[in-house]
Amino acid sequence: MTVVRHIITGEFPPHLGGVSDYTAAVARGLAGAGEDVHVWTGGCDQAVPIGDRVTVHRSLGSFDRRSLARAGVALDTFPAPRRLLVQWVPHAYGRSSMNLAFCLWVWRRVRRHGDVLDVMVHEPFLRFGLGLKQTAAAAVHRVMVRVLMRAASRIYVGTTAWESLCRPYAKRVAFTWTPVPSGIALTAGQDAVGAVRTALALSPETTLIGSFGRVGGAQHRGFVQSLLALERERRPAVLLLIGAGSDDTRSGILAEDPRLATRVHSTGAVSPDEVSRYLRACDLVLQPYHDGICGRRSGAMAALSHGCAMITTDGDFTEPLWRESGAVRLVPAGNMDRLAAAVVAVAADATERARLGERATALYDRWFDVRHTVAAIREPRPGTI
């Protein structure tokens, strides 16, 4: 009997972003495993080819009460019990990230309609203590999480750190670590290297350093110090910031040091194929995170899946496998001097870059490929066939 899966998400292509890319990748993976996948989301009616056995429903609109009711009627046309998989990040569901009505709607789907709920936690809630408005939102987020998790039969987390944060709201539910796979397929060939370098007018001696996705404003100083350290070593280098938010990151870097204007480029929001092309062209990738690399970092996953030599940070959220694998060059989060020194060392060592690239590919295949996520989602519950 064919399994029918209903994925509920606040972001889906053509919307750009990590949750959107993740949901599309998981939908394709589940369909490839033989399931019929229905994605329930809002936004525009623009058709985006996802693949066979994946149907996209835009009936959730802006996630207001009327749209929720309309989607509920449509869901009820499918046989019960319906298998729901909610992609959870509070900011994806409108109402300034405080859409408690959405969580109550999901709760009623389980309690009154007999649906079975799984939740994938991308981000659980905001932190307290950063102003009155954020504190209020953080409190509402915790109520929302409690409602969702008390209705869930399984909870998936992109980083093990989320389990400790969410456990008080879901004391009887099983948690499973399912790291976020890359949402960027490896579509670019080796010819991308020359094409990108030509477009950027790079000399053969210039090191192209890439960074994909949002890494946070506090990390601008790390980019600046790394470029200045390379300059002191008389090693020409250019930083290429890739994807949505990259223009803002470039502005933040230039606010730190305007002299770097000719050495920092940004692509803005681009298609997944373009991201693949840019990543293939990079000599190394720099992904500094204030709380450390972990399984939920979709930008780092894309770099790993493309076999990039990556320099990143070791922090509170970093799982042990990053330290054990030797697949990335780790430096302590917040230590910008160590970060810059690592960039200089890796930029100067082609053998080390090749070694890191090979181990990155192996690490991604071993732990992060979407097939692992699909297997975890499809794993039978006790007492089922």
C-alpha cells in the first residue's frame, strides 16, 4: 500500500531559503522512496517542478484562520489517519512569528481528525532578554512549541542542541537527530571554475574564498581579518558571498573596512544551479558561526556536498563528529585571529585543500545525505507495519 505523506511548511520554492530548499529535497527523497507526497504551503500559485509523486497545494495562503479552514477541508478528502510532517520555524507562518492559531489548527488535526503528527524543528523559538518585543515573541513561541509538541508522535531536530531546549515541552515524545541535508544539488561541472573566475576577472594566483548563506553580523570581523591577513602574506584573494542576504553581508563587511570594496563580491539571491556553480569555483569556503558548526547549517551542508575545503567554527552547538572527522578546519568560535590564521594556512596549501575536500564529500555521504533523513522519517513506529 502506497504511503501518503502531507508536508506542511511555511516556505517552499519559488521562495528562497534554507527551509524551502530542505522541504523540496525531502519531498523529492520521499517520493523517490515510493511515497505520494503532498506539500501544503502558502504564497503564490507559481508552479515549480519538484518531481513525480509530489503535489503542491497553496491553500494555506497567508496562514490566517480562513486559509487554515480551507486547507483543513482539503486535507479531510484524504483517508485518515493522515501523516503530517510540519516544518517548524516560528517565523515561517506569518503574524510576526506569533501565529498561535496555526499551532492550534495542527493540534486539532491530531486530536479531532485522527491525524498523526511529526515535527521537524529547524528553529524552536527566540531567546529571552533582547528587548521587550523579542521577549514577548519568545514567550509566545514557547506556547506554540508546547502545543505542537504535545500533539506530536515524533520530533526531528537539525541539531542535538534543540533537543535539550525542546525537551521540557515534550517529555514523552521521541526525538531523532536528522541533520539538514544540502538543498543545493551538485549540478555544476568542472567548467564552472573557469567561467566564474573569468566573470570575476581573477588572476590564476588569486584565491577565491566563498561563503554561502547567512552567518550573522557578528562574523563580519572574521571575514575582514582573514582578507587582511592574506594581504599581509602577499597572497591575492577575493571573497565571494553567495545567496540571499549576501548583499547585506557585503555592506556589513565594508562598514568594517571600506578598503575591501574591490575584494568582496556578492551574488544576491540566485537559483540553486547558480549556487552550485559558484561553490564549485571556490578554492575554499569560510563559514563562521557564533555558536559553531552543527547539523542544521544548510550553507555548510551545501559546501560539504560540493567537496569544498571548509574552514568553520567550533562552538556550543557543534556536534562531536565535526571534531572527529577531520573533514573541516575548525577554530574556536569568536577567535578571529585563529580564524584568519587558518584561512592563510589553507589558502597556501593545495594538498590540504584537496584532503579537506575529499573528507568533506565522505562526511556528507556518511551523515548528511538526504537518504538518511528519508530513512528516519520512513522508519516504522512500534506496532506498525
